[in-house]
Amino acid sequence: MKRTHSDNPQRNHNNHRWLLAALTLFWLVGCNHRVQDRSSSPSVRPELLEKFEKIRSLGLHQEKAHEFLRLVTSVGGRLTGSSQADRAVELTARLMTELGFDRVWTEPVKVGHWVRGEKELATIRSSKLGTQSLEICALGHSLGTAVEGLEAGLVEVRSFEELASLKDKISGRIVFFNVPMNRTVLEPFAAYGQAASFRVHGASEAARYGARAVLIRSMTFRLDHNPHTGLMEYDERQPRIPAAAISTAGAELLHSWLQVDPELKVWLRMNCRQEEPVTSANVIGQLTGSEFPEEIILVGGHLDSWDLSPGAHDDAAGCAVAIEVLRLIKETGLKPKRTIRAVLFMDEEFGGTGGRAYAASDNRNGEKHLVAIEQDRGGAAPLGLAFSLENLLDRLKPLLYYLEPMGINWLRTGGGGVDIAPLQSKGTILGGLIPESQRYFDYHHGALDGPETVHPRELELQAVILAIVIYFLAEEGV
Ligand SMILES: [Zn+2]
């Protein structure tokens, strides 16, 4: 085996000393720069570096984040309002208590309760080609079909413009939105954002012209047999019709059959329904600040998930990272000046009621959230950090040198999330760690999002980096 310099402990030790020296130099250069430019921020104090080292070695040695992820996923899919979601509230509140955080509590959230019911069925029926089953799943909020199902001919479209141009042919039919995620868009979340409008608004747009149901091509780059669910919304001005996702392989098959037999029919049966709202909870734990307890750096994820898998990347990963950030700081023996708070939000997937309830709670009176970080882009290896305020990026620049070996390549404006968005109007800076995401939509909202798809070391790196960034902010302020 070829021995590289990183295998040599002596060299590593030397590297470490060199790193400290270089960082000190960087700090001095930063100070010098500050004299020239009053708007720039102070650099990292050298004594902080030792603490960063402790956090890093503890995290990499113990890899607890994945253990926490497995605890969250152990209850299965955590659909908002479900008993699994309730169980996840109990387990994570108990975990944070056992970890010895200074305060652990829950805050109630009134949430909707949509139920999938018995597994959906779909079959193509063609007089020319025969019958073929299709993999579908109901979209969140959708109503079901009648018990005997629904059968109709299809109209396939690739845009809302095409739908409008075919409006006279739609009445009584199922509209099939066969719009793949744009593979030429490098950033998967951007491609997802473009395609998601068909999932969210497709049913009401089709119902406007008299459609009886919609089938939406799943949002993933992968060609497979897993339908991916997600939220849809009804426009109150249009009739409500059932909406289901179809797997990408199923969409390709249906498309090819339609070329041969445009008159084929599809039979669907969906058993989903909306039940009465229930009371659920956000789960909160904190390390209370030693000097400015009312000033808060928040790190969170969402505890609910979809129901087709245990929701590991989405978003047990974010919850696990938030808990691990606090644990790392506590176990390292650090006493941050400002409060560091982990919030596991309920009900991100059905519209973010947990995030809104958190921001609006009377418990926020007298609190000032300086920075809120939400991790909801999966548990893969870190790529960069994004924050909503340019000045904060300047403050973090000196850390980049230290974080680069752990995978942080850049600092950019951006970041945020559904659950922390309501804090922005109160002056909170939003942000997050951006992980690698080319495979994220293989798992997202589908059957494959299990704990084995999240690599323990990649997830731990997220927690270590955020613990360092958050501890720095809690010490230095913003
Ligand atoms: Zn999510």
C-alpha cells in the first residue's frame, strides 16, 4: 500500500502546528485589513482554534450524528399528525434530556392530518397492448377516488401552455404531466424547483378544463419504479380532483404506450383522505448562553417526513445534525456566551405550520434570534455555507481556511428554509450548510430514503462544521 503523508502522524502534527501558525498569520493580516477597512470584521481569535480542534476530533471519533438519525428513523415515516410523528417527538425530547442539555421542552403546534390509507393501485388498459400495472402514490392533500376507482382516457402534456392549448380535449380525462426534471440544470434543487409547480398546481390547472384526475411524473433524475410523493395544493375556485405521482419508469412506459394507443385508459384507486386537525409539537433543546442568554443561534431540521420511507435524508439528517451540534459543544466542555438552540420543527412537509408557530409563540418574547440555520438538503458531504447576509459571510471568511479540509469550498449568500423563514422579518440572519446533492432526489419523498443511504462520516462532518461555525457565532456575536 502506498503510504501518503497523511498516514504519517509526525507530519500530521507538523501540519497542525503549521496550520495554527498560518491561521495566526491570517488573523494578523485580518486585523491589518480591519484597520484599513472599518467595515470588515475581526478574524478568528487564535485561542478559538484549539476549541475547534477539540470539536472536530470528538465528532470524527464518535460519529454520534448517525446514531441520532437512526433513532429518529426507527419510528418509520413521520407523516404530520401521525402516531409515528408523535413517537418521534417523545424520543427526541428524551434524547436531548439524556444528553444533558440545559433546557429541553416542546411547544404545541396545531397540524392537519392527511392519511394515505391502503396502497394506491393503477393499471393501464389498452385494447391494442393489453394491461399493465403502474407504480403510483397519492400526493399529500389529495382526495381519494371512489372505492371502485376511477377509469378514464389520458391527455399527456409537458407544460401548462400545452395543457391550455389542449383545453377542449381534457374534459372527463386524466391529465398526465410528463415533465422530467431538467437534467441540464447542474443544481438539483433548482431543477426540482422548476418541476415542482406541476406537482403543486397541476391538479387545479387540469380541473379548470374538466379533468377527472392527474398523474404527475416523479421528480427525480433517476429512472426507476419508485413514485415520489410531495405536497399538492387545491385552488379553491376549481373542483378538487385526485392527484398522484407516477414513477419515472412508469411515466416512460405510459408515454410509449400512448404513442401506440392514444385511446388507452388508466384505472386508478386511491384511498387517501384528510382527517381532523390534531395537536403535535416542535421539540426544542438548548445550551443556555453564559453572558447573553436571550441572544440565540438556532440550528434546526424538521421532524416530520413523508411516509413512503423513514425519511432519513429528509429530514432525520437535519434533526440529527442539530442535536449533534449541541452535544459536541457541550461534550467539549465549552460554555458559549450566547444561547445555542436546536429546534426540531413539526410539519414542514405540509406547509410549515411548526415554523410559523415557533416564530409566533409567546415564548419568543424577550428572545433575539441572531442567526437561524436550517438543515433540510440531505445528509451528504458538505460543499459550502450560505447565509442571507453578506456581512456575516465576511465574518466567517477567516474560518474558511480551517473548514476547507472538511469539505467547505465556499461561502455564498443564500440558505434558509421553510421553518426558519418566519424569523427573517424579526431581523434574524438565515442560513445553512449546503451539502452535495446530485443523488438527493433519488431518495427524496420516495421509498429509498432509509438510514443506510446516509453515510455516518458525511453526516458527522456536517455537524462538526456547524458546531464550529455556531460556537464561533455564539462567542463572537454577529
Ligand atoms: Zn425536507
